[in-house]
Amino acid sequence: MGRMRPWAVQRFAGLAFVALVAASCAVPGGSTPELTGNYVSVPPVPFPSASAFAVDLDRLDELACLECAAGDADSARFFYGVLPLAATDALHGTSDVRAELGNLFLSGYFGGLYLRDSLGSSESGEESDGDQNPMSVAVSDAIGGATHAALDGTVQGLVYTAQHGSPNEVRIASLALAPVMAAIYGYNRGYLEVAIENPPGGTVAPPALECESFFTCRTDTLPLAALDTLEPTAQALVSPPDALWSAVATSLHDTGTRSVEGGRQVWERLLDGTEFDAEAYTAIIDLSYGFLEVTEAALLGLAEGVVGDVELGRTGLLAASGLLVWAGSYFLGLAADAPSGELPALLCAGAGD
């Protein structure tokens, strides 16, 4: 499969706001140490501290406490489902952006390790190959390279534009990133279809993927409040109110649908001769549904930025920053040589490993 270059992505590297943070893209060497709170334990991460994102133990502990109090706490569901969706919702309101992005990095990196371990070693090299994987290509195109430093620098730029950029800068950034979100969404939708169709032996298959429209796949298991706010935008993509909305809807839909088959092909190939770990399967399905929802929220906000709603466009840029952190760190984790089993855990009665 050739490298996928959605429309306008190449303009991204030349945006004016990137120059504002170019000097701070490099991060020092080192790693992030182990974190232990009252309700969480997080193994060390083999990457240095970042300027754009960092885990705030107090915030993480607060969310973990709520999860433990709710009962039937499960570590995988919390770190790879509840945590990233809570961070995304927080990015749509007033929050510590750096801490919420840090939670998304933590979720993505260890989610990559979790998936790597659930499939064995067969997927690690192929899944991280940008020429084979349309999602990794889209992420790499957006951040200018599949490295921790590139991710940090790009996210800094996006957050700056979201918070301080001019209306025109917001629109240009939204125009560049909207097709990236559509491509990532389509890839993950294709992957989720394959995952649902291939439950491991002895596991009951979940219901088939059903969505009201292409960009409206939701799950009651992991609700995302931001999508309620953005429901009018989703409807505008289904029934465009004017010519501009029609052009945006057509372009995003075309990009997304083209990426679905790529996602299916990658995962059909990866699952050839292997299968998901039965204990991890439910968490992987939940994570994938959550990933669709987070991508949708970013996409809808960016679509508003394209058509001229600057405030929703700023929100979309923050959500896209979170999605790129989550997806980028996922690929870092998937390709990592960290030992199996070194995953974060909730520290409450009944929490899974």
C-alpha cells in the first residue's frame, strides 16, 4: 500500500505557528520514573519529560479514586478507556491541558504495550511500519515524524494555536488536521470491524458495529460528553446546510471511507495465524470504541473550525492534540522493547492487573 497523503496535510509543517515553538521541540534524554499514588501504580516510561504533556499524579489519583469507588474496577478498562475519555472531555472545558495530555500519553503508550502483549510478537514490526499502516502514516505525517520529540513539538504548536492563534491560524490548522482525523477514524473503524468479527476462542462476539452515520459511532459503555455538545455538527455532516458544509462533509467522508479498507487489511493480516488474548479482548473492543469517539470529537470540532466557528475550532485543535498524543504514544508503545507485564494498575480491591 502506498503512503497516504490526505489533502492539505503537507501544509501542516509550514504553518506559521510551528515556527513559534521550533526552538523548544528538542527534549532532553532520560526517562520518566515510576509513579505510585494512593490508587495507581505506573511503571517507568523510557522517554524523557515533555514540554507539552506530563502526568499529574494528583489528577490521575483523583480519577482512579472515582473508578475504585464505583466498584468492579478494572485496570485495563480504566487506563485504556475511562482515562483517555475523561481527559478528552476535560480538554473541552477548563482544565490543566498539559496534565490531560499527559494522561492521554500514558494511556496510549501502555495501551500499545497491552495490545502488543495480547497478540504476541507477530504484529510489532508490521504494525509500526508506516508503509503498511494508514493510521501510523497519518499520525507521522501530522507530527512530522514518529518520535517522542516530534510529538512533543507538534502538540506544543497545536496547543499554542488553540489558545492564542488568530482566527485565520485556527482555520488553517483545522483545515490541515481535519482530514488526518478522518483517516485515523476510518482506519480504526476498519480495525474495530475486524476485531468484532474475530473474537478469540471461547469468547462471545460483541454486537456488530452500528452507527447512525459514518462519523457517529458511539457506545454506552464509555460515553463521551463532548459528543453531546457537538451533535449539531454531526448532523451538519449528514445533512449539510450550505455549499461549504457540503464540500467539507464530502471531503471528510471520502477520506474516512477510503481508510476503512486499509484498517481492515492491516488487521486481517496481523490476525492471520494468531488471535486476541481472551482476557484482553473486551478491553481492546472498549478501547477501540473509545478511540472512535475521541477521534470523532476532534474531527467535529475541526470541521467547525474549517467553516468559520473559531471557538469550536479551538476546542477541536485541543481535542486533536489529545488524539495525536494518544495515537502517537500508542505506536511508541507498540514498538517498544519493554518487558511484558509491566503495565499500570489500579490500587483498589478487585482491580485487574
